[in-house]
Amino acid sequence: MGVRYVLCGSVRKTTDRIRISAQLVDARSGAQVWAERYDRAVSDLFAIQDEITLILATEMQVNLTEGEQARLRYSNTKNVEAWNWWMQGLTRYRHSVTKENFSAARSCWEKALALDPASASLLAMLAFVHCVDARYGWSEDRQTALAKARVHVDQALTLDPENADAHVSLGYLSMLTGDYAKAAAHVRQAVQLAPSSADAAHFSGLVLAFSGYAAEAVVQVQRAMTLNPNHPPYYFGVLGNACRLAGRIDEAIAAFETFHALRPGFALVDLVIAYSQSGQPERAKKAAAELLSMRPEFTIAAWLKTQDCRADKALLDADVAALRTAGLPMG
């Protein structure tokens, strides 16, 4: 069938007990990636089926995509359909930061929440999606999106005051509203609550970098990449920004170039700035021309609306100057 991994197993039943064995095998090498055995009483076969389905699905997330954070994030549901909507949303959310992907993720998670309304994790992630919507102005006006984010994150923290995703969302929300001390405090708390969560470390890096703690941000994003070697490409974008804001320009360029290679176009604005500020004006102009060929509607003014949440306005002014010098239109 051409698949990379195969999940196989067996079921053995006695009068009142059932034993389920499962293993995940690398189809290319035949090596066993993971194996487990489950013993249960045969009192409700349908409940056992749902339970084992969710356990196996989570274990495959841990081993193949999400790393250990899969055990922390939305693993307490017993609703298989809600979990399926969660995973569909996570797939779109993971791919790239675009209006289409985040709109699809929000739709999936809203369907999951309707099936599992007491999920702090779903509420926290919906809050985050609304925050990103507010930053980029994708579907609603800024204040409406921020208000929805606030409602969702407050509900999440009421249900679970120690939910790491909720603290990340509140940190991001605080950054967007200019409360940088509160933003940093909440993302640091998220990392403490979920030290094995790659996403908590990654997004804490984003918030810390924009809030004026760039050196600390670099450490967190590097931790995130170690925690989840299969991380999404946009981790490189956040690492690049943290490095650049920390004055580590060569590392920033390397990260942005990797991001651009993996997701063409997404790092070009950052590359224009980084090349310019590293004394490479011709490379900056070339990157600017490539940007305009891919996004002819690009203007510095529109880009600025997504960056006004940064604490250091002097650095932001320098970035604008670099973009203009490279030939990009102010708009």
C-alpha cells in the first residue's frame, strides 16, 4: 500500500476478560516503533472500543507527529468524534499560518467543542485562533476577535487553571493588547506547567521575543525543536525572529532560509530585513523582488498592522527603513 507505518495487533477473549495487543511497525525497516498490551473486563465492549481507539491514536501522535505533548493536549476526552474533529483541525493548524488554514481549524474545533463543551484544551486553542485572527485581521474586526479570544480563554482557565494552552493564549492576547509583562508571565507559566510541550515552548518564544525578551525566546524555541523534531516549518520563522531581535543575525538568516525552503514565500519579509541589516543590500533587494512576484499586493503598511504588537518600536522603525531601502512599497 506504500504506507510508512503499520498498526497491527490481536484480540484475545475469555469469559469475562479481553486482552488487546497492539504494535506500531516501521514498514520500511520492519522495526517496532511502539508496542503495548491492554487487559480489560468485558462489561461494555463499545466503551472499550472507544477507549482503546483513543489510546492508540494518542500513542501514534506521540511517536509520529506531536511528541510527548500529545499526552497533555486533549487526551482526556472519551468522545471519538470530538477527537476526530480535533485532529482534523490540528492538521490544518499545523500546516502554515494562513487565513484558510486557521479558518478551517477553527471550524473543526468548534464542532469538537459542541460535542465536548467542557474541554479546556479546545477552548484554549479556539482562543488562540481568535488571537491570530485579531493580529492578521482575517475574518473579523480586531476588537471582536479579541473579545471572543478573551471569552474562550477565561472559560478555559475556569475549567482548568493549569491548562498550558490557555496560558499561552492569554499570553498572546496580553501581547496583542500591549501588556508585555503579563504576556511574558503567562507564557513562562505555560512552560512550567507543560515542560514537555513543544508548542508551549515555541509560542512562549514568539511572545517573549515580541515582548522584549529575545534572548530568553531563543532558548525556548530551541527547546521546542528538541522536544518535537517533527515540528512544523513555522518554528524556524519564530526562531529566526527571536535570533534577529537578540542580535544573532547570522543564525536568524539561517533559520529564515530554512523556513523559506520548506514553505516558499513565508519568510521573505524577514529575509529582506535580515539581509539588509547584515550588510547584504543586493540580497535584500533580490528577496524583495521575489516577495513582490509572489505577493504583488504586499505593502509595508499592511505588514505593519501585524507587527504593532511588538514592544520595541525603535526596532520596528528600523525594520520599516530596511524594507523601504530594499524597494518595497509603503502603501
